[in-house]
Amino acid sequence: MKREQLEKHLNEKVKVQLFNGDIIEGYLRKTGEDDFKNNPNLYIPKNRYFLTDGGLNCVSCLFRVSHVVKIQIDKNIKCCPYCGSEQYYIKQNFKGTCCYHIRFDGKETENGDLWDNASFKNTSKYAWCSYCNKRLFELDN
Ligand SMILES: [Zn+2]
């Protein structure tokens, strides 16, 4: 795995598979960040990565980029890791026909079944944050 690929996921909740087969889960962090000034084990080594519990507690070993076989963003995140939004969207296109109901007096009316006959197709395999528009995780097919 390339360093840039891995660092795209810094601070995200991820699942990492290491070269020895271990699969570890947590928030991806990098050594040497100011947050870890008080912990020499996490502050002094260079270009090492580790996972935390979301706070400052390290829950994995230190590993190098070259140790990472695979990285996945956790689909069970409860909110956007960047802005905290609890909503995300998926990109779709659709086609279909519908009856759009309009009242003679111009007031709003029910159009709940508007999409019943439409067929949707995902146009992106990722979920995106509704607020900050960052890419969040890969969808299942
Ligand atoms: Zn967001």
C-alpha cells in the first residue's frame, strides 16, 4: 500500500489487515502528532501508524505502511468522522414514470408514492457525507 493511500484515512474509523494476517480496528493515527506529545512511544517514532479507540488510547501495535495489506472504512460508523453529521447520501440516477398530484387550490398534497415506479441505480460505490461532502465508505453491492 502507498503512503498517500493510507494517509487518506487518517482519523477515520478503519479496519486494517496487516501482513501477518491480523485484522485490527480503530481510528487511524500517525506517530509524531502533537496529540501524543506526552507519550514517547507514539510521539518519537517516525512514519509509523497505529489505531486508537477514538480518543488518545492506542489499541494496536505500531505498524508501517508496508505492513498494511488492506484497509477498509468501517461501515458501522455512527456519524461522519470529519464533521459529525449523522446523515449521508449515495449517488443514484433513476428512471421511471409517475403521477404527480397537484391540488386545484395549490396547497401541498401527498406525493408519497411518487417514486414507487422508479428504478434506481447507484452511480457511485461510495457513501458521501450530507454536510461536508467527504467520501465516507464503500457500499456493499
Ligand atoms: Zn461530514
